[in-house]
Amino acid sequence: MPRESEIISKIRHRARKSNNVIVGIGDDAAVLRTSDGKDLVACCDLMVEGVHFSRAWAPPKLIGRKALAVTLSDIAAMGAVPRFALISVALPGECSSEYVDEMFEGILEMADSRGVSVVGGDTSSSPDSLFIDTSVIGECERGRAVTRSGARVGDMIYVSGSLGASALGLKLLEGGFRLDVSKEASDPAQQQALLKHLAPDAQLKLGRAIGEARLATAMIDISDGLSTDLSHILAESDCGAIIRADAIPIAQCLFSLASVSDHLQLAVNGGEEYELLFTAGPDRQQQLAELAEALDVSLSAIGQIVEKKGLQLERNSVLESLDPCGYEHLI
Amino acid sequence: MPRESEIISKIRHRARKSNNVIVGIGDDAAVLRTSDGKDLVACCDLMVEGVHFSRAWAPPKLIGRKALAVTLSDIAAMGAVPRFALISVALPGECSSEYVDEMFEGILEMADSRGVSVVGGDTSSSPDSLFIDTSVIGECERGRAVTRSGARVGDMIYVSGSLGASALGLKLLEGGFRLDVSKEASDPAQQQALLKHLAPDAQLKLGRAIGEARLATAMIDISDGLSTDLSHILAESDCGAIIRADAIPIAQCLFSLASVSDHLQLAVNGGEEYELLFTAGPDRQQQLAELAEALDVSLSAIGQIVEKKGLQLERNSVLESLDPCGYEHLI
């Protein structure tokens, strides 16, 4: 059970240095220098043990890694570049120094790999559960942040990567399966699903490129599930959408681990994918195809923005209403 | 037990609008516009039920108010102006909608009164305790942030306001005393101590004025106690200090509620005061006196920065070593 001063001292020496960090960890507040003429973006994401994760499911490094990745994903969804992070943790008494070190190593490795400086935070004991709140400040060209409110009738709807693996990974964890760290004799499909859930990545390069080239009219990251997150875009943009069942990219691991009848449900309603969901004018198809190839990411056009409110699913040439059934924490 | 979408919807409509908030609550991240040529300051503070507060001690409005005030105090200690806040809360199941509304009302009232826009956040359920993490972004003139590291030998040490009331308030709360909301027949000294602990204010005007006029060489807010926080300045500035016992401003309520032998202990080691502690060149005395009068705050010169490392207390013309005995959470 490390003291606050020990934690701060370690992170202070370990954290990435940057010319933009005038004062980092160790003062009342960090002093930061951003580029003149740019907009700032800022957000935070809270991970609570017993609600968002279980310590039994993952080593502390992956818990730390994910805590920052999910917030970086929000920055990606704005088409912005993350610059600085603040980390607040509340630690149960049984967390050893080694545990806390590893968790912060996961946070700091993720930060380093994305050019993000951890510039401050707060630590506390916790009477019960482990809490990690990460706040990230980023920047983008003035006026180029991609919000949820710009989708227009006729826009195409795109999603990056494939869907369903994270929800399947969660099911596997709940069923007692664990990440095989030995990497021997492990089922690759199972590992893919578990890793998608436990070690998600933020689509920062894609988000930034989309923002800089103004390719999207609206964008969000899939944290609550495609149906729920698309509904957020529709609500903010005051329009409706039709998505095609056969166009939704199903994660490879579902084909060997989930029954066919569950594929669509997992892909449409499964949360914590951290893929980007965005709308773009039909004239952007060629540019988006080139961008996907350049960045080596897959992009699927899954439907269209329409005037009629609500979200509809086209399956076997039949339109059905699709309710946002993704995950929302009942609090 | 309100849903996340209900909380967000309410705060979104209630939160202060500002020309600098291009996109506020309700997107993946807030989009903010700060002034070109300024430095940003950013920090966060975590309040955990059972560690930092008890729900039995204060109405939710004061809990929310304090959660933001303590972070604003860090911004004050940098000599900066707070602009934007992100709020993360984890709510136990038994928190009603009314409870959550009141808590956010406390946060938003504090934000409004200090010109701060709440621009985002996150909510979650909590298996056990209530957690509130507030992150604040502020700004100051380039290069004018007041850090902990600039104190020089010969500087005078100042503290704003008076000390000891918050620690006394905590003792009273632990002893079963409560804030008298009826305001009838209540002991004014008791109320003063309880309010200092439960509803502290951030010395934003003073901090900003000190920063803008470059009056201080180093500054910190007293959250862990004078002895501990002054030691932070000494460690960062690589120097020592002598403070005079008879110069330390004792809070009025201590004279009627605490035995004389406890006064110094409460004032020197009591935490959560949120007064400003700073060092300034001896040539700044006149300017500081004028500033104190203009802002109607009291400033006490309590000692001097010396070359000899460590913190010493001069009492009855005798120097004794003073260990930093303020509060540090054992985590």
C-alpha cells in the first residue's frame, strides 16, 4: 500500500517529458503550452471496479492501459490529437506497490505510444473498489472538431474495424475464460475476443486524418454499442438512419465462437468496441477508401442518413425498427 | 437512482454557457477556445466518501460545492484563472435523483460564481462509496504561473486568512456536531469551524492578482497543512524556512472552542484550509499590503526563507525543528 508521495515521485520521473509541458507532475497544477489558433478538446472517462472491470479478469497493466485508451478514443472521435492527461485513482488497501506500479506502467506506456504527456492527477485510498478517472486534453485546427451533430440526409454511415468481439470477450470473461499469458495452446479466436475487450485501442490516426481533411460530417466512438451510439448522432443531428444488416462488419472471432443467430446482436448492441462511427457525404467515398488503405484500417459503409427519424435495420430486404439497446449503466 | 442520460441532460441545460465553449456537454469531448499566447493550467482533485468526507456530515450541495472548490484552489495557487471543468462521479445505488441533483447544483453554483463552465464529465454507478473527481483547466499569461520552485533565500513567507478552523471543524464533525441549517441558537464559532471545513472557498482573486503582478516567487494552497505544504515549497525550491509561532494567524473560532495549547498544532498541521501560502521578495511588502486591502483579505507574514534546509519554528525566541505533520492519506 504505497504512500501518495511515493506514487507521485515514481510517476513524475517516469512520465514523458515534452517541450509543451512547462510544469508537469509535482505542482498544484500542470502548466501547458498549446498551439495558438487551435481549439482545445477535453474529456474524461471513469472506470470503476465491479462496474466496468474486474481485477480478477486482467493484470493491472491492462486495466491501466484501458483506462487511458477509452478516453483517447473520445479524442479520436473528435478528430483531434491528444496531448496531455490527468490521472485520478482511488486504491483499495490491498493494492500493493507492485500492483499500483504496474497499473501506472500500463497508463504510461499507452500515453507514451500516443505522444501524450501525463501531467498530473490525484491519488486517494478507497474504502472498497478501485477507481480510475482519466482526463485528456487535446487539440485540433480551429473549427475542425467533428461533433455528433453534423450528419445530413444522404450522408453515408461508416464504421471502422469490425464489431462484436468486445461483447464476446466480456461474455467469455463472465464465463470464466481468461487471457492466456503463456500464449501456448490458446485459442486465437478466444484471445482476439478477450484482447479486444481488455486491451482496446483508440483509432487516433484515423480520427485525426478524418478531422484534418474534413471527411466526416459527424463522428462518435462506439463505447455503448452501434445502435446506441448511432442514435446519439441521430438525436444530435435531428435525422434518422437505415443500416443494412449484411453490411455490418462482424469480427472474425464470432464465426468460430458465437452462434450465427447471435452475430448481429453482438455487433449491433455490443459496447466497448472503441471503433469510430461516422457519417460522410457520398462524394467522400473515394477519399475514404484511399485513407483506409493508407492507414491499413478497414472501413465499412453500413447505411445511410435519412429524413425519417429513428434507426432502422434493413435485413433480407425488409426494414425493421432498431431500438438503441447498447449498454447504459443504470445508476 | 437516475440514469446517466438523465443526469447529462439536466446538467447540459443547466451548465453555464460561454463564448469560449464551442461544444459543451453532450459530445465525445468538449471543444474549447482559449486565448492565444497564454499558458494553460490543468489539475484534478478526487474526493472519496469515507476518506475525504462523510455523507452524514453535510448536505449533497456542500459536498458538490467542495469537490469543485478544492480544485479551483489549486488553480488559485498557480496564480491562474479557472475556465473549464470536467466532473466525474461514481454514485452508490441509494443516491436518489434529488440527491444527485443537489450535489450537481452545488458544483454548478460554485462554477457559475467563479466564471467556470462545466463542459463535460462522466458518471457511473459505484458498488459502495461516492466518488467525485473534478478536473479544471485554466489559463494565465505566458510564463507567469507561480510554481512551488521559485522561493529564494531572504524571501518572506505569507499566508492568507487564518488557520486551524478546518481541522477544528473536522474534529467537531467527528465528535457528532453538525451544521445548524436553521441558523437558530447555533454557536457562531462552531458554525465558522464547520463551514470552513464543509464549504471552503478558493482564494481565486488573490491568487490571480499575485500571479498577474508577479508578486510571489513560489505559491501553494494549504490542503495538507501549513507544515507539509511549506515543506513542499522548500523541497521544490531547495531551501529552508523559519516561521514564527506568534505570527501564525489563528482562526477566531479556536479561541472559544479549542484549548490554547492546541491552537498552534491545529494551525500548523491542520489540512483543508485552502488558504494561499506564498513567498515573496522583501521589496514586495508594500504592494502586498495594498493588494490585501484592495481585496479585503488578510495576509500575514509568518517567516522567512533561509539557506539551512528544513523547516524551523521560532517560539519564545527558541528555534525548534518542525516536521511536516500535515495530513497525507495513507494509501
